[in-house]
Amino acid sequence: MKTHRSIIERSEKNPILTRKDVPYPVATVHNAGIVKHNDRYIMLFRSHLLNGRSIIGRADSEDGFSFTVHAKPFLLPSTDNAFAEYEAFGVEDLRICPVDGEYLLTYSAYSRHGVRIALARTRDFKTVERIALITQADFRNVVIFPEKFGGRYVRLDRPHSELSPWSVWISYSPDLVHWGDSRVIMKPVAYHWDEMKIGPGAPPFKTDRGWLHIYHGVFKTMSGTVYRLGAALHDLDDPAKIIGVSDQWILAPEDPWEVNGYVPNVVFTCGTVPEDDGTVKIYWGGADTVMCAGTAHIDDLVQLCLTKKRPPM
Ligand code: BMA
């Protein structure tokens, strides 16, 4: 019996991509960035190699649900001096941020120094140019807004400290290399589904009412943590201003491949594709093991942020 319509309708093809689809040996396929480029969906997914470290692969699709994986990985840890030191333990959770006719790629760079964020760019997904390491350690999950504000790039990021665990901050840059004017704009809420930590998910996209940001939130239970997805709406002119954050989550682990896997009870997004018909395709890793997709009406998500709010902080 269906009691109410889900906000996100899961694809019947889920999981849409698994390690069996990958022509080189990997343990997982998850946490993929995605974009529609020249009418094709391009997915840059994370895979654990059999040594436990991660690389980024590429898969393409005509319809956004059936993907074919490229023979070779898309991005491996750098061997270039400036980056190699910080990517030695792998590259993870890449986001594709379309800005000014190019794609900015942000990803977690792991090394013995911790985790920090690296930024690269591509125009055609054939050549990739690394730009800079744009955070210090203990940062993950950076997404860059599709437009500049006052001539500056704007990103959401997620520093962590014991006193203020895993919250969403905003930072600005004139040149993609130097970032500053940072301040916190959204925090976990006590005894709420996202009370343990929150972090940027997919790069925000524009709606009539604001920038819609799909983020992840974590709750700690007696048998481990649960990763779910939520929605926040940012002001169109000033993205530091949050208009509303949905009180309820929009996606929780339910399917067997979300509940069980490499890390149980995880749905984790790095990308969405807003379509011209008012829907948005949302992509998420299930249990850090497979890729899944679903569709939502953009209006439904916006309304949740406007009418059933939790305080941003
Ligand atoms: C986070 C990151 C994500 C992962 C999630 C659930 O801390 O490591 O890449 O999907 O945990 O394991």
C-alpha cells in the first residue's frame, strides 16, 4: 500500500552502475559527479581499488540511467610533484561544477597529511588540468556555484573541528586559487536526522525561488551511522543567505543495496542533473558500493524548503 508519494522516485534500473560494469578490477562504484554535456550524461564515479584506495572512472549515457563505462579510469592520483604528495592515498567523491562554459572538478585528495580538496578543470572531459589544492586538511565536499557573484567564484565547503563538527561554510575566490571571506552558514541540528554531521552534496542549481542544494546529513544510532539526503534553498543574489532548509530528509537508505554493502546505511550524493521539464535527476552512492538514480520534481523540493523548515543553524 502506498501511503504517500515519495519526493524522489527511484529508478527501476537501480542500482544503475555496479563494479560488474567496470572493465578493470574495482571493489565499488559510488559517489559520482554527473553533468549533461552535449546531450550526453557524463558520470565520474569513485571506485575502491582492491587495495582500499580510490580512483575516478567515467561512464556515459544517452538517457541518464543506462551507462557504459570507459575502458580506462578518468583520474588517478597525480604523479606531478605539486599534487602527488597530497593524492598519494587516492582521489574520492568528485563533483562536476559547470561554471562559465567549463567544468570545475573538485575532489577529495587523501594522503598521510589528511584529506583536503583539489580543484581541476576540463572543457571536453578529454584533457584535465589540475589548478590547485584549495583547502588545508580536514576538509571534504566542496561544490562551486554555477555563477559568479560580484565577480567572485563561490563555494560551499565543509571544514571539521571538535567544537563545531562537520558544518557547511561558504568561501569566495577571485581566481579559483585563493579562497577567503569564509563563514559558517548551516549546521547540524540537535536530535534531528542530520544531528551528527552535514556536508555539501551536489553542486547547487538555479530554480525560480533560489539555488537548490542537495546535501547529506548523518545520524548516529546504536548500530552505526545513517547517511541521508536533505534539501536547502539559498538566496539567488546572495548564496550565503539560506531561505529555507527542509526539516525532513528527502532520501534515506531503503533498498537492499543502500542498506547493505561496503558501508551499510548510506545514500550519498555528489551530483544532480536539472532537466528542462521541471524535474531533476538525483544520483547517489548506495552503501558506498553501487550507483543509484531517482527523479524528483524541482517544485516539490523547493516547497519543502519553504514550508517545512528547520533552522539553518
Ligand atoms: C564519508 C565519506 C564518503 C562516504 C561516507 C559514508 O565520510 O567517506 O565518501 O560515502 O562517509 O561511508
